[in-house]
Amino acid sequence: MHQIKALVFDVFGTVVDWRSSVVSQLEAFGERHGIAAGKTDWVKFAEQWRSSRRIAIGGGGSTNVDVMHREILDEMLDQPEWAHIGKAWDDVTRVEVNLSWHRLKGWPDAVEGLKELKKDYILATLSNGNIRLLVDMAKYAGLPWDIIFSTELFDTFKPNPKAYLETMRHLGITDPSQCAMVAAHLYDVRAAGSVGMSTIYVSRPKEDNATEVGQGGVKSKKEGGEVDLVVTSFVELAKMLREGKRGGDSGSVN
């Protein structure tokens, strides 16, 4: 049983719905610049932009995701499939398009659930997004963080163990089990679990593919799985942890 003191959240996909947020902004930019609505698959564009960022994180280069997003955007707009967009978007427009990642909406349960959790726990981010992006996003979506951690501060990216260890060090937590990683991605909770953190998996649409989660979905340790808790929303998480406290476990995860 782990006495939780702090909850550390992945952000993209876990707290915010990046896919629908970015797609809606891309559609608006397309319409503004005369790109025919039926000519471009904006969902595919957004997903390629996101997946290319994940690949880039595994290599060298800048640890600032804004820089990475812009480099990938320019590379995509040079590709034949997206060249019609590249012709329509000048540098000024591309700067604004790149800021779409700063304007992401939370999942419907995010703000309500985080406010409930904040009553009992320290709430922190641990994201591969850069600091300014995370601050802007928090203001835009009304996310009530106590503190924002970015892997940019630690000169690394998740899932490097350094990111999780440095976060706990700055939070003053010496027992890793008292700090829970909350994420919608198995690679993230697995990495956190490898350094002793408690692990909470949040099921979000399209964030982990079937190969990663298996046909039966992600299971908790009670069900024979690999994570401490599995939830479908932050509201559910707040309820489960509060019930645990009432049961005498002081917000425990098992």
C-alpha cells in the first residue's frame, strides 16, 4: 500500500485532447487561407505532426518542443502530400499555426477532476512539452497545477528515468511510492514504475494502440496487470483515492 502525497501528470493526451484541439485549429487556418475543406485530411495531418514529434524525441536536436514542432511542420509542408498547404502558409502563418499546441482543450473531466484532486494532493506536470507551452496551455484550458515540470528543465525526454527522479527530488519526495505517475500511455507509467513510483493509467480514446494495451485493455495489479490503478477519468480517480482515505489507507494505491 502506498501513501500518495503527489500526483504527477503526463499532459498531451492524458489531460488535454490534443487531436481534436489541433484539428479544429488547422481547419480554421485552412479556411482562412483558401484551402478547400474537402482537399485536406486534417486529422491525418495532425497525427503525422504528432507522431513525427515522438520520433524526433528519440533522436538528437533541441529539447524545446516548440522548436521541434516548427521543424517538423516545415518538413511536412515540403512533402508532396501537403505541398498545397505549404504554398498557402507563409512564415507568419506558420508561426501562428505552430502555436496551436499552446491552445489545447482539456478532456471533459480534466478541470473538475484536477480541482478535486488538488484538495488532497500536490499536482504537478511532467511533460516533454517545454515550459512556456505548458504554462500557456494551463492558462488556456484552466488547468490548476501546483507546479509545472518539463523534461526541458532536466535536459532529457521521457521515458528517461532521470525525468522521473528529478521530478521527485524537486518535490522533496524520498519514497518514490508516495509519488504517482498519471498517464494515458503505457510507456510512461512503465518508466515511472521502474524507478519505484506508483502508477495510474488513464484510458483515453486513441492514445495507446491495441498492440500496446492488448485485447483486454490495461489491467491493474489486482486484475493481474502491471499498473496500480486504471481509471477512465480524473473524477473517477479523485473518488477512488478519497474512498481509499476514508477506508484508512490515506489515499493509497495498490
